[in-house]
Amino acid sequence: MTGFSSLLNTIMSGASPPSSYVCDTLPAARLASSDPITSQELSSAQQTPMVLHGAEIINSRVKMSEQKTAPSKLPLPERANPRKLCVRHQRMADEGTNLKLQQSLDAMPLEEREAVNAIWSNFSSSSHPRRALILQGLLTMCCFSQLSLLTEHLTHLIRIDPFTCLPREVSLKILGYLDATSLCRAAQVTKRWKSLADDDILWRGICEQHIGQKCHKCGWGLPVLEKKRNFRPRSTSPPITQPSTSTLKRSMDPDESSSVPPLKRQRSGQQTDCATDQYLASSSSSSSSFALAMPPDLESSSCALLAPNPPVPAIESITRPWKDVYSERMTIERNWRRGRCTVRTLKGHTDGVMCLQFSETLSHPAFPVLITGSYDRTVRIWNMETGVELHCLKGHVRAVRALQFDDIKLITGSMDNTLKVWDWRRGKCIRTLTGHTDGVVCLNFDSNVLASGSVDTTIKVWNLRTGGAFTLRGHSDWVNAVQLWDSNPSARTESSNVSLFDVSGGGSMSPRSCSANEIDVGKMLFSASDDGTIKLWDLTLRTCIRTMTGHMGQVQSMKLLTAGDCNDDELPMDDEGAGMESGEDESAPEASGSYAASSNALSATLGAPAQSLNGSSRISRPPSPPASASFATRKKPILISGSLDNTIRLWDIETGKCLRTFFGHIEGVWAVASDKLRLVSGSHDRTIKVWSRDEGKCTATLVGHQAAVSCLALGEDKIVSGSDDANVKIWSFSG
């Protein structure tokens, strides 16, 4: 310790350092004098970026005091070459640390001030090695109280804000590696951090990574919210309350002939009041009674469906910060995962609701449209925003079991063995299709083909361009669901897009023969039946090319997810299935297609030009796994089916093997629907379950219906469900 003390005394003796220190420091605290420095002088000295050495200031102060006592004038000290402060000392200057030290020093006796100032001055002028040696010696002299003081001060002093000394571009590059949660936390640090963390470039990248697809890092995906891309004025139609009665399970209509063999899904009873009986009796089965049946106060509401598109004034493109876009969609996704939603009930049907469809992206009308079909033989058209019933289509003489609509037409299938084509905007029946020998349970159409499944175990395929039709036979029981699939879109023939059913006509139309070359090559059809099987048909060859077995009960519904609707996430094989092929799927589009489409959709949301983050419209795909791998990493269509064996299954349509089985419902599954982010199912147990398709687990269970959930439709922020309790419920997750 003696050697160290002598070394310290030597260092403090004022010997000139061998080399000047690379970082200039704040001026040492000044000695008190009869003319103390004013606060203006001190503040001006702190604000200037160039400062003098502490020893020079001290000497100048001493000489100034000597000049007051001696009449002779001494030359002023020469000003040293000024140097800039480092980041750490600049922060001290900004915090006024030197002023605090000066005040503490002024409170000490003169001799102590001089001793302390000498130590500070020598340390300030020392080189880096000498400073390290002085500090090591001082630390050995410190007691625990001094060490505790050092620890308390170092905790604050050792922190450096990197964004105060880094360029903005470098700061944004660093923040680009953070996720959304970390960026939100960073925005709470300081105003500068907030301006960086809220930058549109960062949040656009996060939006493109999550919206419309699942992020490969965090597993979260956010809805696109297509309806929010265009401004839509809210409808002002007044709400209408209509009487409703409780009904039980599926059955025949009350006035059906006893000669007809009993159908499946019988009701145990029926409760119908007189008003309902009169209402049903007023509907005629002739084609002349297909006109609208609505109260007078609804005519003004229904005119919105008939009037041409009004001229829309030009509206300037309004953009929002990408952070707001992300936040809005994140709120919806959290509600989906936590099962938080608001529920509205649409009443109007007097018997079980068996089918429904809604659309929020119609160019006209300006509000979302919902169409439902019921066992009460009617088809009802609703304004989903207000819950107002706009049309009630009457014409079928038995239960309406299936429907589908587009911008122009609505096609319905009924247990009266017919399909009807409607102009749903005017509420008129355009055409009646006959050909089935028993009730029509399901239908599906695209721009060229209409397929219908029946209780007579057959499938009829109608060519919408020529009017021809043919029949597919192979099932041994009811055909409950059909789904068209264009496996080779490039082979689609260029022909008129006008369907025979898009032109107003009248009367009925019987099927005529349809030649094979009238169906586009690659047009496929899936069908599900009460015989427990799912069949894949080639409509060009008119043959069944694959049969999928695995369900232990009647298969009631299907949903086909095309390559664009599937994620790149790996799906493990079910224990029953074999390994999937690892070769490239020629019918699946490039992964970049969905990526670019997502980017375009996001840009259109804010009216910004569409471009990918890396400036390219294509991204590289990972190499295919070996054939022995039990995972499939490529995009390809997936089929989802629901059955009365209480399960939901995912199928590989190339091999016909089951990929995954969902367990959770305690009774049969009547309806399934799915999109890129989730899967939903409606069951006989009166519940709706929301599933994570990739993890195979239920994320939410919705309870509210008083009878079996017979049909449902899935939107980006809502579920619409129909039940045997005659009610339609809208479960909204938009918060």
C-alpha cells in the first residue's frame, strides 16, 4: 500500500502525462472566488461544443484573482486547441452534472477545494493506462459504503442510448429484427425511440409477414379484411322484427304425402302456430308465384338491390399508418383465439335453417348480403349490417337444403327434387332444373359447371354454357356434399362467360346429353355421402378416380382448400395414412404467388403501390424433403370433411390418405368451413368449435344455439351459423 500511495502521489504531483487522452472531458469544477461565474456564463460554457482543459480553467481563475490584487497586468493564458466531447461526457453536459459538482465543491473549505480540484485535474489530463491505474488504486482504498455509492451511480452511468449516436438508417435496421410486441415496448422508452419504432417501413414489413398468412416465426396470422379496402357507407334500413317459432330436428314437410318413403333426419314433432300455417299456405308452387312476398315497408329497403349503382363522388385516397393496420387486425386475431365475440340473432324463418351463404365484397349493393334457406320452404335475403330481411323467395314446395349465389344469380336445391335459378336482386325465378328422382341435398357451381347431389344417390353435372348434363353413379346412399375443383386452370377453354342461367327466362329445363369435350380438361369433383366415403371424380372421363375411406359415420360436409388457401406449415401424417409424396406439385402455384398477392392486397388496403419488401415478385422455395420424410412442406390442396362420427378429417387429395383427425365434438358434425388461418365446425351438440388447423386443437367453443348447428359460413372476422332452432346467428370477432 505504501508503494501505491507513493505512486499515487507521484501521479498527482502534476507531472506531465506521456500522451494526451483521446477523449476530452468536461472542465473540472471551478474554485469559488469573490466573482463567481454567473449562471449565464456557466450555461453558455456548457452549451458550447468546444471546452478547455480543466487545469487551464483553474489557472485562468487563479490569475484573474491575482489581477485584482496586483496593479500590474499579466498576459492571459493561451487558449488550448478545443476538442469535442465523447458521447458519455456530452450526456453529462446535457444533464448539468458539472453544475452539480461545482455547487458541491463551493460548499467545501478552500483548502479542500484545491486538493479535490488537483486530483480531478490530474486525472483529466492522464492517459488511458494511467487512468486505469489510478482507478484500481482508488478502488482498493474504498470501503463498502464507497463501493455501494459507486454501484448506485454506475448503474445509471453505464447505460448508453445507441439511437442517440447511430444514424437513423442503422437504427431502423436494428429495429427491423424485433417483433411487433418488442417494437411496441421500444416505443414507450423515449420520444426518439417512439419515432423510430413507429416507422412505416418497419410495420409494413411486419404486416406483409403476418396478414393473409401465418408467420413462420411466431405462428400468428392476421386477416386481410377485404371489406375494409373499399369505403362502404352503412345501410340505414330500419330493423324488422318477425315472429319465430321453435322447431326440432330435420324432417319431412308437414303436408308431404304418406306414400313417399320416410326420409332421414326426422323430427320428433312440430310446433307451428296458426300464423305460420297461414303464411306457409299462402305460398304457391306454381312458377307464377315466384314474385316477392314482403310487407310494404320493406319495398324501400329492397329497392337498394334493384337500383343501379349510384354515381360515387371521387374520394381522395386515404392512407393510414401501417401500425394502425396491424393493430386493427391483431385485435381481431386475439378475439378469435380467446373466443371473444358479439352475437346477433336474425329471426324470420319458421323452421330449421339448413343452408346459408354471405358475401361482403359485392360491388353492389354497398352492404354485405346474407342468403339463407330453410325447412319452411323459403329463401330469405338479409342485410347483414342491420339484420333487415330484404326478400323472401317462395317457390319450392318442400324444404330448401342447398344454395349458392354470385353477383348475378342464386341457385337453390330442394327436397322437391328440383333446382331453381333465381335473380336474387329482383326476387324472380329464372329457371327450374329437373332431373333428380329424389330430393336435392347439395350443389356447387363455378363459371362453367353446376353439380348437384341428391337423395337418389346420384350426382348430376350441368354445363352452364351449353345446358347439357350427365349423371355420375357410384355412391350407395345420400350424396350430402359436392365440391368442384379445377385441377388444371391453364387448360380452361376461352369461351363466353355468359351462362344460360344468367339470362332471364322461364319455365323448367330438363337435362340433355352433354359431350365429354364440353367439360374443361382437369375439372374434378369431390362428393361426400352417407355411405361414409368421399369420392373424387374426373368430369372429363366421368369416372371415379379415387375413394377416400376412414370416417365411421355419414359424411355430411366438405371444404376444399386450394393451394392458395393453404399454409406452408408442415402437416404430420395421421397414424392411418401413409407418407405423402415429396415430388413437386405441378398444379400448385409458386409460393411467391400468395406472397405477392398478399402484398398487393395489403397495399390496396392503404392505397399504396404494391411491392414486395425485397423488390422481387418471387421468393425461393425450400428444397423438397426426402421421400422417407413423414412431413410435407409444399403447398397443395387439402380437403376437410365433417362426419356424424363426431370427427373432422383433413385429407391429402393426391394419395387419398388422412392427414389429421380432429376430436372434440360429442355429437355428429353437420358443417365445416375453413380459411388460411382457422377451421370452424358446427355440430349436433349445439356448439360451434374454432380449431387451429395446423396444431389440431380447439381454440374456442361458441355456445348459443338451442338446437343442432346445421350450417355455417366463415368470414375473416365473423361466423354466420344456422340452426334447427330456426335462428341465424352472426358471431362477430371485430371487437
